[in-house]
Amino acid sequence: MKQRIFVIVLFLIGSATLFSQTKVSGKVLDSNSTPIPFANIVFKNSTIGTITDENGSFYMESDKNHTSISVSFVGFQTKSITLNKRTSYNMEITLEEEAAALDEVVIYKGKTSKKNNPAIDILRKIWEYRRENGIKKFKQYSYNKYEKLEFDINTIDSAFINSRIFNGMEFIFDDIDTSRITGKTYLPIFLNEAISTVYGDNTTNELKEVLKGNKNAGFSDNQTLIAFVKDLYSDYNVYDNYLKFFDKSFTSPLSRTGINVYNYVLTDSAYIDNKWCYNIIYYPRRKNELTFKGDFWVNDTTWAIKEINLEVTKSANINWVKDLYIEQEFKVLNDSIFLITKDYFQSDFAFNKKEKSRGIYGKRTTLYDDYKFDRKKDKKFYRSQVDPYNYDVYNREDSFWKNARMEELNKDEKKVYKLLDTLKTVKAFKRLYNIGTILASGYIEFNNFDFGPLFSTVGYNDIEGLRLRAGGRTYFSPNDRWRIEGYGAYGFKDNKFKYGLSGKILVDRKSRLIISGGNRRDVEQLGASLTNTNDVEGRSLASSSVIMTGDNNRLTSINLSAFNLQIEPARNFTIGVTGTFRALKPADRSLFSLDFIDPDTNEIRQEIKQTEISTRLTYTPGRKTTGYGVDRIVVNDGDYAQLFLNYSAGIKGLLESDFDYEKIQLYYRQPWNIGGFGVLNSSLELGKTYGTVPLGLLSVIPGNQTYLSIYNTFPLLNFYEFTTDTYASLHLEHNFNGRIFSRIPLLRKLNLRELVGLRGVWGELSDENIAMSAPSNIPLLAPDDEVYWEYSLGVGNIFKIFRIDFHFRGNYFDNPDARKFGVTGSFGFYF
């Protein structure tokens, strides 16, 4: 958790310099002083160039000396400009229209024609000879990979440098320079390097990456930060129809659907590596869509991409990212095979997209080398578990890095390694670090103990009234092999103390054998989800939400003890066995009753005592985690499939347990990326209880009486409105990511996102189970006549952080206190 503070501290510190020989910036205008977007600027006699943005502005630099630039756009006369000095900023370049091409100006300044357009003819050739990455053409492959991650503070000005927050750290501003992409000043403040060898087998679909070395500037415990950035900059293939970045699917300029969302212009041709290539500029047909602008060079005979640049336009519907720039270079082996040799990815993280707003550059440079093919390795090689942390890998000598790097660090990148080591001795930096720790993790550090989480300190419900909670955990490092957690809570209305205490230990790091156990005595809203966990530290949001619709008084006092064994025999496949003992009774019997008829004595009982053994199988393909201790952090939360199978058995008589029963449950969740149409989240839940049990052990369909949008609940169901022993539930929610609103002129600039949802549940409840819980004051109903269903319409990305959903009930309007309509909302930071 502590690594998250680095994202906050990155906005506040840094130092270093990049050096280049030639830099130019400015604007390109027509004769009426109107900016020309997407004009082409290149250093003459080179392939180094850029295009202007929507405002006609550009910035370009090279590490070589150049004496002139060429500026061109279809329908205008090409203009050559001599450079009299190495840095030429704020140039104003006016292009004259070609008299014979005035009609073309109308075509290419706006939407380009899809007919008789040579650029689109070339694009069709690219589709016809569409390449696959060369590694997919061989049975087996391996290659070396060098990856460099860097963070920089950008847009440095005197006000920022003189800020009081940097008192005592002024030395970090000794050197600043400008970006070769944007022309902004910046300070490199974090650097991580990794060397690895990647092995793959296309016949068995096996993949293994062996880390050979890892080195970073200043902090050794940065796995979460690195994993988070790697997930944001996940691998991609520009030949694919859609490229996924920041949880969004962008239409590739090489996509077969590209002509519907991009304008294409053929602007130049030249030799690259002794091959004649065409240069094509592309830019969006409409604003606010998830598209790029840029250009690419394509060979005239193989129709393979030699170089490509992609830049996200500022109007794209994406939050917290002001700019995104990608460069890729390829080595073409023959007419059908290409291999990527370089991938450069830069993003500008900022709170808004104003030109002068300050932010953080995140850069990833990946180089590929030493490709080898058809060298078979046995299955044991791919499936053998290795220690996820090897001390030697993270502490390589300088001689290793000198020989292993595929490109040398420049002199300023080398300074970064010294900078943070110095900063850690400065009191002002330590103060910022501690503040960042609290904001990022929610815990306050006291040596090897963390107090918190602070965000769960205050709660409220009808039983406890105002609830105050205090807790903590042991914390020596993010990779602790054991951890103890606990909390205490007090309700000022019921005047009762509650607590929870748990411990866990990682016995074996390779198989991730974990033993855990604990005890919790608290009040809880049962039925908040169909597949409940036995986490003794857990507590559902429904138990203490401050604002509720209707009464929140059907809470249960729970005394839960649990002991768990868990192992991960294969990546993302977990087997767990848990033994629990629960004592359940109403938190306030005058408001809520769990009474049932004891089948042995026919007497009415108020408390349930139950021992249960459960076996769980969990499979999460595609899940990415970081850390190698007893606790791991999920990097791509919600962006992977989940399959959960649980078999539970109640054992009567063991520890005074009341019932024998069997329960089987299946949960399957799958997100579906539907290209440019957004993301569909789906979940299916099935369950059945065999045996006769009381209300406290049945499956309650999860209602939601809070005003918060909670996935996998039914917002218009009250708590305990439906109770089942057999159920099937389906939830569908689609986020169009603004595709519809972006086509509506009055809504386009707001970057809102439209959501639709549909959910339904069917269930049964046996006469025996109804009869057993007849003494309770809860009407036992199941949706067995027909499937209960709801639908919702939502608007997301309001002020970038808020979402509101409008819910409509489909049937069962005669149920007691049935709600036909409801509104929920939620806050969150999403790209």
C-alpha cells in the first residue's frame, strides 16, 4: 500500500536534464491567420517530423544539427524555412494556398474524401497484407527485453520553484530541460530499469518472462507503482482494430473501421533503410472520440509499417491524461514477418487539459533484441514456479547494467539515481513523504505498526447510531510474510463495544500457501451479497451507510471465528478450505427477528449456532498482482474474468452446531471490451442449499437501501425482500464511454458517459424452509412466479468524478414497501 504514495510525491520533487541539438516550435497559419491543424513539419533531409495540433501549434526537436524545416499541407504551397540557431521558439509560419488546389483545401482541411484518396488506397493494401507480429509466425520464440520507466514533473516555472513546499530542497531545480515531444520544461524524478528474457511457445500457448535485473532510483519497494504503470501501458499491436490504454479502447489508425473515424492524407515519400516508403498523416473526423492523430511510414511493396506515431487529441473523452504519445519502430524480416524493435510511450497526467497546467510525464521505453526461434523447451520450464523475489536480481552490480542495457542512459538520467538518495536525508522531503503515505494508504505509520484505515473511522446505522472505529495492522514492508490486523468499534446508541482480530502467515512463497484465522464480534447486514466471504475483518457497506432509503434496522449480531488454508498451485488459480463457527442473533429483536422452530424440540429459538466447512476454487485469468508477501495488491482491479465455485457443508453437533446442510454456489464475472462501443460488465450467480435451514442461513437476494451505486445488488429491493434456497441471478451493465453523447453538439464538450443496466433474479424457497422461519417477522418471499428484473440508465463522468444512475422496477409491484423508482450515485477516479 505504501508504494502508492509515490504517485503523490512525484508531483512535488525532481531534478535532471536532457540535451538536444535542434529545437523548433510555433504555429502554422493560413493567409487569413487561421490555424492549420495537422500540417506536416519535418527537418529537411530527414524522416524526423511532427504534425500540428488542433490549434495549429507544434514542437519538434532532434539530437542532430539541422539547418532548415519543411512545412506542408494538402492544398497549400510547401514552405522551407531556414533555421539560424539551434533553438527557434514561437515561430509563426504562414502557408499560401495553391491556386490550382483551392477545391482540395475544402476537402482536406475538414473531412477527407473516402473515394479517389491515394492514402486510403494504401490503407487498403495494408489491410490486404496485414502483418502479424513475427513471433506469432514461429512455433517457439525468445527475445531479450529492456524496459525503462521514468516519471517527470512538467511545466516548471518560477512560481513552482519558489513554492514554500520546497524549502530545503531547492537544489532539485538546478537542472531542467524541455521535452522533445511537447517542448515543455520538466524534471526527471524517478527511473526504473528492468532486463528480462521472454520465452513463448505458440503450439501450447505458453509464455514466461524471466527477470534478469531490476534497478530503480531512490526506492526499492516500488513494485506496485511499476506494475500499475505497466498495466496502463499494456502491450498492444498497432495492426489490431482497437488499442487498449487506460481501460479505454482507442480505434487504431490501421483499423478496418479507421476510414469511418479518421481523415487520411498522403503527404510525402522517402527512402528509409533503403526501402521506398510513403508518409500518411491521419487525424480524427469527430471530436471527443477515442482516437489518435499522427502519421506513419509504410513500405511501397511489402505494405508493412516501418514507423508510426500516435498521439491522443485533447478532445478525446479520457480523464487525467492531457497528452499521450506513442512511437514504434519495426524491423521487417521479409514480405510477411516484422519484429518490433522499439516502443516509446509517453503520457502527461494532469488534473485538467489546459495548456499551462502542471502534471507528471509517465514514460516507458522498451527495446527488443536477440530474437531466436524454434528452440523448444519442455512444459516443466514454463510451469515451474520460481521465487518471485530474488535478492540478486534487484541488486545487480553496475557492470551488469553497463553490458545489459540496449541503450545508454544519458548523463541526466544517471543523476536521478543520486537525487532521491539525497532527498531521503532532507527533513522537508520526509514530511512530504509522510503526508503522501497517509493520503495514499489511509494509514498512519508508527514504526512497524500502521493505524487505520482512517476512512472507516466513522459510520452510522439505526442500531448503533453513531459508530466510531479504530484499528491497525503490523507493517514492516509491503512484502511481509505475516500480518496481524485488528479493530475496535463503539456504537453510541446501543452502547456496545465490537471488535475484530485476525492473523495470517505465508508459509511458502512459491505455492503461496497461506494460513489465516481470527475472530469478529460485530453487527452486520446479512444478505448484502449472495456469495459472502468469511473474512473476519470484513464489513459490508450496507451495514453503516450514513444515508439510507427506508429503515436500516435489520442488522444481525455476529460472532464469527474462522480458520483458513489457501494455496495457489497455478497462477491465478486458488484453492481454499475454511472452517467457521458463527453465532447469529438479531441486533435488536424488537425491530428484527431471526426466530425459527427448533426441529428437535419444536421450540422457538432466537439464536443460530452453526459450524461450517467450505471448499473454494477461484480462477482469475488475466489478473495482475504486485508484491510477494502475504498480502498482494491487484493492479488491474475489475479488468479480468472471475470464476468462483464454493461447496459448503454444515455439520450438526460440532461445537454445538444446529444444522446439517449442503450448499453449492457458482459466481462468474466477465468484462467484455466491445471495441469502440465501450465495455460490458456481466456477472452470473447460481446457488442451491440442500437441507432445511432457518432464515439466517438462507440466500437473501441482495437489495440496496443505500444511495450508492453498488454493482451486483438490486437498487430497488429492500433488505430481505426476497429470500431463497435456490437462485439464479444475472447482472449486465454497459458503459458506452461517451460514444453517444460525443455526437450530440450541446453535450459533446462535457465528456459525459452513458451507462445502461439490466439485472434479473429467479429463485425458489421450499415449504419446509418457510415453515421453519415462520416465527420471524420477515415475510419470506421468493421470485418464483417470474424473474424479478430492473433496468437503469446512468450518466457518468460528471465533473470527472461523479456518476448518477436512475433505476426502474420491472415487476413485483405488490410486494410490501415496493419501490418503483430510485436514484443512486457514486464517486470514483476513472480514466
